[in-house]
Amino acid sequence: MIIKVIPNTIGSSVEERVTGLSNYIHHPKQIRAYHLSEYIHQLHPGFDENLLSEKCVYSNSRNFLDDDPHYQKIEMSQTASLNSRVIDPIRHIVGSFKKFEVPTVEQLEEQIDILAKHLGAEELQMQYAMHMDTDNVHFHLIVNKVHPFEKNEHNENKVIDLGDGWIYNAVHRAAAEIEAKQGWEPEPNPVFIYNDDTGQCEKNPDYIAKPDAEKINSKIKDQEHRHQQKSRTSSEIAVGTNYQYDIERDIQQVMNSAKNWQDWHKELAQHGILYEKKRSGSIFKIQTSEKQTLTFKASLFCNKQVTLKNLEKQWGDFTDHDVDHKIIPLIKLSDTVQHVQSAKATLHSYHLFKNEDFLVKDLHDIYLKMKTDKSLISEIRKNKYQEIYFENEIYKHNKNHFLKNLQQQFPEQSSDAIFTLLHYHHHADQINSRALQRERYKAQHKILGQNTAQTLQKSFPLSSNFDSSKTTSYADFLKFFPPSHHLLMQQQFLFDQRQSKNFICQDNPEIKTARIIFDQHQPNEPIAIQNQYGILVFSNYSITRLQQCIKALDSNQKGTLRGSSEFKQLFHIASQHRAQNIEDINKERALPSFERLSQNDIESCFTELFKRFISTHAPQSTAIIKTCLLLNCSGIEMRSLQSTLKNCVDQKKLPDLNGQDQNILMLRIQNLIYTQPKELNKQYFNSSDIEHCWQLYFSLQISPLKQPKEHKHNSQPISSSSTLESELVPNVEKKRTIRLPENLAESEFEQMLQYFEYSRRLKLQKKQEVERLNTLEPSKKIPIPPQQSKMTSFFRKEYVIEYKFGQKFYLDQKKVAFFETKNTSEITVVSHQHEHVRDALFLARAKFGVVLVSGTDEFKKQVQQIADSEDIKIEFETPPQQKVNASIENSPVGDSTAKNDRAEPKPPTKELSLEPKDPSILNKEDKADNFYKNQSVTSSRSRKESTPENSYDSGPGF
């Protein structure tokens, strides 16, 4: 979160400031709905505009005698007047949260407690309120520094110096403690960090402060943010910073050798530097060949040893220079500068990029051209009004002269009549001139708006009511465009991703300017941004997109990773298979449709998704907001989401939320859903989130998620095997009523469904094996040689690799040949083709050395023939000659048990008996087993042992 102290720039009186701020935080103006009404009525005709207005959702106060805000304003003004020495006793503080963060009422009260503690304002009058009028939820806090009852030595009410005079350090400490205690995402490069052991805020040892020469006034920063354009001051500082590191070294050399003022000036001039006195201090000045004059404070160099005061102590009174100083060329960054830049690689990635790196050039260039033309029109208008003003001054100065001339021309008229006519004639000229200038100004802006609209219409249609006179910032410029257009969604998404945690650090000085990386299948969707320090990966990453980022890296340079564990894991997989052809069948990132789900199923999905997001250490509000957004993208309406959240809280499936907090959260969710297109909301989720939705979707369509049992207790005990049987269902039912999602072909849908069945079947087998290992003796482990490095060069066919639901699938002609499972040493063969079985065996040998084979006798004989011809050492769990009753083999439970019997002999103390059933009777389990018969090529290692892919190497080339 960010906490800022807002200065009183307009110099209003105490009463005006109290009244204005209090009115604003309790009854803010409705401005947001005006800009979005057209879009809302196009997509959501029944939506209430008031939900999008600038709205106060919670307000409170402390240390007042009255609870009515109206009388609190009077009381605060009167208290502030009890000290005549303080100039501005009212302080205005704003705390802002990230896009998906919303504090509860209890959390907001705790934040005010912490802020008051660090400011030393526990007994002062305070009003505060939480607003949702912008893209970020924020609160306003008004503090009266005049104490309500304590007196000072002048018998006036005491004035509390907030933060003991260090108010900015106080709010930084408060932000650090709030983030630590409530779990909010901390800001990059914080000044203070909270120590949980001591309960104190300590100085951040890794904090990198900005030099005084690079600091910019907050007002200039606000203007830069509004226009997304560097100011002249920032540009000069950026140029001067490049010189500062070099002249530091030159000044230090001169300082060590100079003995008097003459030597000092002469040696500095040889480096193109002048030392001059300015007021009571001194500056360094250089003249570049680009006709730029750069000045630097002397206190910035050599630990202030070269200030005028210190040098005069050594050499006496200042003597001005009498040397010619040369013009120096543009200095290139020295080795020292490069070292400083490489050291910045330890910073948060937010500080390694510039704001202009996240701009959509197509839009911003048009805005800058319009802004330049608008500035020219405004300058012409200003000059014309200045001329009118001068005419008025000329009239007032020569009024008597004009009167005498008219009296000579019209002697029969009285002087009063002539003066009156002269006055009204001049006044009419002034009014007509100003009206004419207004008409010209409107006409010029109308032409500018038409020209800008014509330029924009080449990319996409624009509303005809474009008015350049009302466009005062880049944000205003964007409001005139359809929110569903891809360029506008790109810009909003880029702005939201500037503080992404997922960063690939790799220095590459050859990259001069940052570039945005777009998805190769969806050119309108940005996935990362790269500069000389590395690649910042956005929240919508996937394996195929990470492979694009890997291709953009320098394979000869070493790199490191930062970010979430899920991001690092996917990057590890993508980097290990950078040379392989990995494809994604869900290229359009289509989501399943949850429209036909029952309320119970929606609640189950809500709970499962919430658990997923909360497991990533996201705050509770963030997890709820992202869950609702993802469900909305999958077809769940806002009304259903609201009732679902309430039901989940009532049923204790989610942490307790009171009614007020639920309303605040839903209001924030409504703002995100109704003001942003679904295509944009979907971009905030990665491929794992989307696959998790598909897993829930297939589970609900084929086997509904388990709900809390409310029926009467069954007296008959249920065994673990029967529970397993109830979960084994057919892979694909031809008569199913599953609605295909948009942008996903039927063949791709069938393929994803098969992937889900493969992963689901494998999980079932693992669960059965765990139960078997708990009752039977483990089999002997066969030692294997070390893993071989190359695993793909032996393939006779070229396979397409896809990662779905935790498995790595090898596809031939869009059919699965075999697949590997994450965190296991097992390769499951799906196809019966000879070349597929052979390649699976080659892969198993390359990965594990000695191969342990299990499956049907026919499959084992096929593997035996390949192993003999290729000289591959294999082992069998049971000899191929042993056969199992066909009726048992058709049963999934029987098949699993038979495999267990073949894999490991039963102990003599335990006897297992299976009764064959009638083979003519087929249940759902039989159909599923007939549809999908899996054979496996397994290493002789324990199946619990993870493959070498699970260890990440952050060495050269990742």
C-alpha cells in the first residue's frame, strides 16, 4: 500500500479546508458514471450507474464530542482556532491499495490505529472514510494537529508535531507495519521494514535512496503521471545523471592535487568543468557539445568536501576563475556507471523500468500530437487575450485623449454623453473580441477533434463527440475510446502489471530501449516486457509464453529468477525443453461455461478457487475478488456471485465476513466486472488458473464435486474400494450435454477432456497403490545407472509436447502416444502402435537406465521384442506367461488388484480372494476401463521418487 501526505497547495483558510475536506470524504461527487455510462448501457442495460459513482463506502471519526459529521466540522474548526500561532493545523493523508486489495472495516480501523500511533495523534480529532471511485480502493484521513484540551506555555491549546516533525518517515513506518500485520503486498524498495520479533519498524538495509539531484517536486511528478510524459526537469536530470558519475571521479582527482584556487580552476577546466559561486553556495557547470549547460550542486560530490565553505577554510576567500573552459562531448557511461547499473539488478523490477516503457505507442503518440496541437491553440488563445488586455490598458491610459478628440469633432455634444458613448463602445468591443476568440477557440478544437478522430479511425472506430478541449490528461484521452478495444485493454493491463513480481534477471547492455513481448498466437495480448536488466513476465503466463521469453534471452548469459513458486516451476519446465516443440491446444485461453451449474456446484467451485488463490499467500480480499472475476469470466452472473459469497460465509466455507464487509467487497467486484471487458479480466489469470477451472468443469459435468452429507446415516459400512469405484466413471459419454465454450473447437475440447481423464485415472491408481503399500510388503528395488543427459534425440518420430493437468503428453497427429507424470518416475503408454511403444521405451531407458515393465501380457511381449532388438535391459513385475481371469480384468478394481498381485507377492499371513462376476454385465466402471486401458513403462526406482526435472538450475541459459 501507499500512504501520502497531501499538501495544502491552494492556501485556503482553516474553516474552508475543514469544510471542504469533510464534505469530500463523506459526500464525494459522482463523476465516474458520466464517463462510463455509454459503455455500461451498451453491454449491461440493466446496470445501475450509481454503483460506479465516486462513492464513500465507510466513514468514521475519533475524539469528537458529537457523532454528527456536520457538527464535527464546526468542532474541528473551533478547536483549530484555539491556537493562533499555527498556520495550517489540518493534515490530509491518503492511503491507497493495489487493484485487487480491499480492506475490511476491522482492518481499516486497525490501519488508523497504527497510523495514529506513528503520528502521535491518538488524542487528536480525526475523520476518515474509504472510497471506491478510482481504480484503487483508498481511504482519506483528516487530522487536526491542535490538541482538544492540552495547553502549552502560552496558555493556548497545544499543537502536536505529527511524527515528531518527521511525518513522512512516520507514514512510511505505518505502511510497513500495516503490510506486515495484515498481509498486503509491500511496495517495491520500502524505506522501512517491520520486525516481527521486536515489533518495531527498522530501516531497510537494502533501501536505495534517490540522490538529491534526481529528486523531483511532487507536483511535477503528478503532472508526469497525468500525461505519461517526462517533464523538462526530468529530462534534464536524466541527462545530467549520466555526467554526474563521471565528473565525480574527475573532481576527486583534482581535489587531491589542487593546492589553491588557481590550480583548482585550471585543472577543472581541463576536464571541461567550471566551479562558480552562487548565492551563499557553489555549483559545478559543464557545457556539452549538444549545446546543453548542466549545473550540479557542489554538496553532491566528494562527501561535501568541495562545498564553498569547506574550500574557503583551506584556500581563503573565493577567487573567481579566469580560464577558458572547453566544451566536452556527450559522455558515455564509464565502467563505474555500468557497475552501478548492474548493482540495480538486486532492486525490485519496478525500479528497473520506466513509466514510458508500459505505454501503448500507437495510442500515446496520437495523444502527444494532439497535446502539442492543443498547446499551440492554447498559446494562440493566450496571446489573443493578452492583446485584448493591452487594448483595455491602452484605452484606460488614453481615455482623456480620446475624449478631447471626440469633443473637438462633436462640439454640440456634452462631455458626459461623449464619455458614456466612448465607455460603452469600448466595453462592447471588449465583449465582442472575447466572444470572437471563444468561437475561434471552439472551432480550432473542433477541427483538432475531427483530425484526431480521423487518425484514430484508421485503427478502430471512434465516437464522433471527441472533444479535445476537455482532454487534460492521457487518462482523459483514453476515456473517449471503446473499452472493449484491444489497444485500450493493452494499455490498462500494462498499467496494472508494472509491479509484477515475476522477473527474469539477465543483464544485456545491447538492449537500448525496452520492448513489449506479445503472444505469438494472440498478437494483441502482451505477456512480458524486456529491457537491459531482464524480462518482466506478466500475470497471464503459460509454458508456451515462457518459451517465447526464453527465446528472447541471451543463451550465453547467466540469469536468475524472482517471483512466485508456480512461476519458477513453469519456467523450469519450459527451460528444460526449450529445444522441443511445445504447443498449447487452448491457444485462445478459452474458459469453460459454468452457466448451467446448480447453486451447490457454484459454491463448490467458489470454495475450490478461493483455496487455490489463498494458497498463493494472497490476502483474503484479493482471493475473493479473483475468485469472483474468474467465475464471472466462466459465465457466472453478478447476482449469483453475490448470493454464493453470502452462502459460503454462512456455511463457514470461507472466513467470517460481516454484512458490511461483504457489501464493500461486492461493490468492488461490481466495479471491476462492469467497467472492464471480460477479455481484460481474463488476462489477470495464468494457464494454471484456467486449467484449474477446466478440472472443476470436467469434474462437475462427469462426476459432481462432493457436497457435505446431510442425508441420514447409513448403517452399512463403506469400504475404501467402494469409494474408489464411485469415483471411476466413463471417459467420454457420447450423449453428454456439455456445452462447448467459445473459441474452442470440438476436437480440442475432446482432447482436453481426455487429458483430464488421463490425469484423473492416474491419481486414482496412485491412491490405490498407496492403500496397497499400506497392506502389502514392498517389492525389491533394482539399482539403475545414472541418468543420461539426452532424452529426445533417439525418437524416430517427431512428437508435439503439451502440459495439461500436471502431466507431460507426447502427441503424434493430435493423438496421445504416451505421457509422463510430474514428481514420478513413470511413463504411461496410451497408444498400441509399435513406434510409440518403442519411443516410450527409449525415453524410459534414457531417463532411468533399467526399466521396470508392467501391463498386459501382450504389451510385455511387445516391449520384450523391442528390448531384445535394441539391447535394452528391462525387468518385469510378473512374467508375461501369467494371466488373469478376463472377467476380473474387465473390472477396474479387479484390474488394479490383479496388477498389485502381479507386482508384489502376497504375504503368507494374508489371503485375498476375488469372486469373478458375470462378464456380460457392464457397469460404468467397466465401460471406463474398456475405453481406456493403460499400460505403463516404469523405472525400477520408487514411484515416490521425483524425476530430475524437479531440480531447478539457475546457471547459464537457465
